[in-house]
Amino acid sequence: MDNSMQDSAVNNSISVDHPDSAAVPRTEAVKVSRELLDFIRRSPTPYHVASGFAKMLEKAGFEHLKEGQPWHLQRGGSYYVIRGGSSLIAFRIPDAAPARFQITAAHSDSPAFRLKTNPDIPCAGHYICLNVEKYGGAILSSWLDRPLSIAGRVMVQEADGIRERLLNFDRDLVLIPNVAIHMNRQINDGYAYHVQKDMLPLFGDETSAGRLQELIACELSVRPEQILSSDLLLYNRTPGTVWGAQEEYISSPKLDDLQCAYSAIRALIGSGSDSGSSVGSNVGSSIGSSVGSSVGSASFRTDSICVAAVFDNEEVGSRTARGADSTFLEDTLQRIWLLTGSGASSPEESYRMAVSGSFLISADNAHAVHPHHPDKADPVHRPLLNKGPVIKFCASQKYTTDAFSAAVFQTVCSRAGVPWQVFHNHSDQAGGSTLGNISNAHVSLHAADIGLAQLSMHSPYETAGILDTAFLIRALEEYYRTAIRIGDDRVSFLP
């Protein structure tokens, strides 16, 4: 059920049949996608993702708040807060008295392998491998024979206490070698991989025992005995690329879900700019863009508090202090409202009234129809790359979208001049879940689950359309700029 705008993307521009639409030139969409790939390259773990978003937000004039300190919020102000080093919520308060929240949520983590506390494992009497455990639903075979490295956070003992330090060995450091076909003739007939046996990365020869601790200390310019503990992950070193007969595809690690998370943060920044859309304006580029500091003082026509939330731990169920199943979103929204909200009723009652009229877009990538396995897809609802955001439905309510929320998001896309598509699971296959319904159990509001179409989900190297990041940024900017007023039986969109 793709809408009538689906065939409007052409080689040189993205345009749709909408009276208020403005074409997004293909060159600008390509530029945005390349900036996304650069951000992903610099963000090998959720800790680096949060740090990278913080830098983008601060360049745009957002103020860093801390949960353990008093907040002093002002009308028209822009702020962000980080929990656990890997989850971030950014928000912008309107000049007018706030009436509701308009939220986008995505996640910062991807399937990977986490190093165990004492990682060295002697193998075959000569090698040193690293002991790892699986994080999330990874496609195990796709991690083999790739250049890998290690990144994460390290807790370091310093004179004044314990300090968290980010670590990234920005070089090819380890590799998980495959078994030669001569030694496993049935490998192409199917093979059950065992993490403890098959997925241990090769680190070096026997002289490398204990060397990882020394390398970490050298990288952080500390002594090995100062290192107390760490959260370290393997990551794929293969750089993102643009490819295809007409350069219509991008491939990269972590498109699920950094493509949506990046779009949400960039849209929040761009929607507060008096200069218009951030698409093509170099906003949020991780290669030294000069994002103006006028966001905090721009004049906002909406009376909605605009929020972009990026949670960690979605790939393992979200049930952590910084996941979507935590109180992070609820705590933050209540705190914002108590400091800025208004109304004739008590702050507690006016907060609940505001939430009842609020909206959440849960943005997590969606499955495109596979070129070799179209039978895995629904016979009718088959999202394609480069055809715009995908609205996701599920009868078991693993996605929050219903007729009401779908209509709202469709209207936002139409106002933005952006095409949209629909996804349903094949009825004989169970689909995945995401963070929309999990966060909605804590802050219950109208919500739609959406994403961008991709192939090879949960591989360490995924594929998406080169146009779709720009599509989503444009749609989310429109969402943030529009006051969505929800009544008992109708919705209005202002301005």
C-alpha cells in the first residue's frame, strides 16, 4: 500500500506531487548520507554515539544538563541530558506556554560482541584469542574474516576518584577467522555457530598474553594498574560506502538504528533554525561543520516541547536504567513540565493532560523486500529502498501504530513533501519488536512506529537507500515545526 508519491523519486531530484513540497536535490541527499556514514565511522559504540550527538547539539546551542544537578530551563531554550553515558534526550522548549510533547525515539546500540572481564584465552597452544559474549541478535557468520577493532568505555582510577574514559582503537586489531572449506566440507550446507568456540577473535600469538591491558593504558595515557573495569565491544572496521549502478545504495555498520537516531537529532536541530531545513545545510556534519548557536534563541511558532530520545540497550530488551524500559523518558518529561509547564490545574494534573495530547514517533529501521527472498515479505506490503519512511503495523502490537497514529504520520509526510510506505510482517512469520511499545508502558501517549527500509538487518554491514536519510530528516523537521493538536475526534496541524 505505497501511496501515490512512491514513484516520484528520480535520478536528479526527490520531489512529490504536493502543493507545498520543495524538492530535495539528489546531490543534497547524497551529501546527507555521506555525513551519516562519517558519523557512524566515528561512533563505534553507544558511548561514542551519545558523545557525538552531544557535540552536534552543543554546536547548535543546546545546553548540557545533568540529572544530579538543578535544572534552570527557559522558554525558547534548547537542552540535552545523558544517562549512563550511552542514552541521550535532547529537547527544545517553545517560546509560548507549552501544551504538549512531540517526541521521536530511536536507539544507539547494535548487535555486537562484548569482551568478558578477563579476555585472554590461549588457543591451539600458540594463539591468544579474546573471550567474548554475544550482545543482541547478531548474524554470526557475517562477523567472520572482517577487520575488527575494540571500543567502549574504561573506568580509570585517578587522584580525585574514578573517571570514565572513552576508548577506540582506531585501527584493525582483531579478526575472527573462518574454517577452511577443506576442513569443513559441509559449511555451505548450513552450520550452527557456537560463540564460545567459533566467534572468539584472534588477537595475537602467545607473546600477546596480557597485552590488551597494556594497549588500553597506552591509548588512554594511564598506567595499567589504573584501569579498574571496562565495557568494551568489537566493531566492524569496514568503512561505509556509496554504491550501485547509479550510486543509489549505502552500506555501513550500524544503520540499524543510527540512520534513524542521526535523523532525529539532526531534525531537532534543523527545525529550530530560522534558516529552514537542515537537509543540505551541513548541520550535524561530524567533519567540523559550523552549526549556528542561534537555535536556543530562535522564534518557534509551535507550542509543543520537541524531544529527541536516543536509548541504549534496545537490542537486548531495553530493560536497563538507560533503556526505553527505564524511567529516563518519564523522569525527563516530568521534570521539564514541572519547570516550564502551565495551566489552571495543578502541575501534576496539567502534566497528565499534556501527555494525553502528545505524540511519539518510534523510529527504528524496517525490512525492505529482499531481492532473493521476496517470499519472506508480505505479498502486498513490500518496502523498497529510496522510497521514504516506512510505517510499521503489527496485530500483536509489537509496533504501536494504529489507524489514528498512522494518519498523523502520513499527514506529516505529506506536509513535508516526503513519500511513505507501509510494512506488515508476513502472516506466517514472527517479526521483531522495537522500543515504541516499551517506552509507551511508562509514558502512554499516541504513537507510531516507523523506520527506513534496509537489507541485511543485524549484519555488521547493512544496506539502505541513499535518499532515505534526507527523506526522514525532512519529515521529522516538519513534525517538530508543526503543533499537532489532538482532540477527542479530530487532529489539527498548526501552522
